[in-house]
Amino acid sequence: MSLELQRQYENINIHTIILHLKKMFDATSRSEIYEIFKELYHYKMTEVSLVNTHVLIMISYFEKLGQLGFFMNHGLSVHLVSQSLY
């Protein structure tokens, strides 16, 4: 942590610091979630791609969303994969 940042937060309680950091980074997470979900929703299998490769790419999108705290239920995940196969 930089000295300036450390001085800025040295007299503030931990809950206030956490709330401040959430405000700073929450908008970034939401925009990342939006972009990944948009890519996931529009991702379509091509005629030359393999099904297993296609599904692995879809799973990587689901995992990225999970890392950002956005979890989909199983039914929605299956629906998105099925839709992408057409």
C-alpha cells in the first residue's frame, strides 16, 4: 500500500474503508459483468468449430462471471449454451 493511501485511511475504521473501496470498484465490476454477459449471450457456434471446444469457451465465460460474483442458475446456463448451438 502506498504511503499516501495508508495515511489517508489510518484514522478510519475498517467498515468505512470497505464501503469506500466497494464504491470505487463496484462500478468496474458491473461493467465487466455486463461486457462478459453480452459476449456470452451473443457467442454462437460456427460450422467449423467443435462442440466440446465451443462449450469449454462458454464455461470460461461462466467462470469469469463467477469470479466477479455473478452466478447464474443451472437452467439459465443450459439455456444459453443450447441457444448458442443454433
